[in-house]
Amino acid sequence: MACSAHLASASSYQQRSNKMKLALLGTGRMGFPMARRLCQAGHAVHVWNRSADKASPLAADGATVHASAAEAAAAADIVIGMLENGPVVASVLFDQGTAAAMRPGTLFIDMASIKPREAREHAARLAERGVGQLDAPVSGGTVGAEAGTLAIMAGGAADDFARAVPVFELLGRATHVGPAGAGQLAKLANQMIVGITIGAVAEALLLCEKGGADPAKVREAIGGGFAESRILQLHGERMVTRDFAPRARMTVQLKDMRNALETAADMGFSAPVTEALEQLYADAIDHGDADLDHSGLFVELARRNGMT
């Protein structure tokens, strides 16, 4: 009995000693379920969101809700950002006093999708304060955030990545892909492949429909061959059923394509396939499809072929 009590006490001590002090800034569609998972794992979680009503429900999960990002960051050893874009990240960090509030030795994990150049600039400015940074954008959407199955692409120092692994394990599968900015490059690659493949699937299914083949059956027939992909399965299904309710919006896809092209231009790299798809997404938005799911590029291609 005494042995069992000793083991229980040791286990309880181990749990307490592994408890991390975390902050999560930006509790929107992605940040909210991520913060909840961190709370449910038993860590001390401090949260902030520009719209307080999107953060306050996390108090029921044990999170401490703060009135400012700086207050939340000051209470944590590891600070996670899930913010809208690069300028917003810079504003929260450097204009709103958040970076200044972080103690030397704090690690900032930026999980927003921003430009690689911005990630490198932020990392350099934080390093001057003795704060580490990883740029660690994600793929997997809200479903992945809720299930803890996000694909996480991390750029930064290897020791900072090692320090972040216990956090990443609660959120998904993380891969260290290189130095500062490399995580954002990987995310741009992901978005290029997604955006381009959506175009290929849409055009192919429309061609089949135009010629008299059943696009649903074509999708079924080519599944399992070399054309198989999650885009064919998930987005192809949306195209077949004409279900373009937004999961990832057309506007976000266009932003990612443009960030990829800007980054390519900075590197002197030619990306003609991405250029062609960027123009198609831009045209779709100009024609009123901004609020559709990015698989709604199908609508633009159908319009061009008189099939709407």
C-alpha cells in the first residue's frame, strides 16, 4: 500500500514538474482549439485575443485570459502566436510591447502564415532581446487543430526546436526544415501545391463533364492511380457536389499565392505555374467568388467554359 502511495506521489510530482507556462496569442478559428488542447494537457495557459469574447470561453478550460498580449506573454516561458498576417505579428510583438514583456530566454513560436522575409526580420529583432523564435506555420485546418493532427513546418535554431517539441506533440506532427524563415518557405510550398492542384482537378473534372463523362465516376475511377491525392478526394468531392462553403477561403489562397510569388521574386526564381494560378484565383475573386472555399476555383473555370 505504501509502495502504491509512493508511486502515485511520484507520478503526481512528475506531472507537476512537466507543467509548462505557455501563452497563446490569437484565439480565432485555429488558435482557440489549439489553446484548449494545451489546457487539457494540464499546462498553465495564458491567452489573449484582440476580440476578448473569442478568448474568454477558454477560462472554463483553465486558461488565464489577459487584457493585453504583453500581459499574457510576460507570464509564459513559451509564447505561441496564431495571428492574422506578418504586419499583425509585427504590431503585436513590437508596437504593443509584447516582445519587451518577454523575459530573456523566452521562446516565441510564430504559427501564423507570414512571409519568410518577415519571419527572419522578427527572429533577428527578438534575438537582440535574448528571445528565441521559431516560425512554425501549420497545415490541417480547424479539424487538425481540434484533433491535434496539424502538420507543423518549423524554421529556426535546432535547440529551440528541441525545446518546442513537447508543445508541438500536443498540436500535431512537427518537422524542423531549416533556419529562420524556412518554416514559412515550407508553408508557401504547401500552399503552392494545394492551389495548383485544385486548379488541375477542377479543370480535369470540367473537361470530363463537358465531354459527357460523369465527373463523380471519373473521380472514383482515377482514385488510387498516380493522380490520387487528398485534393482529388476532398476538394474533388466538393466540386462534384458543388459544395463551396468556405473551409479555406479563396482570398486566403490568393494571399498565399501572392506571398509565394513575392518570395520567388526576391530570390530571383521563376514560378510560371504559380503565376498562372494566381491570376485564376484573382479573376475568380473579381467575379464575385471571394467568399467561396478555395475549391470554388471550379466555378471560375466553369464560367470560362460556359458551364455555370
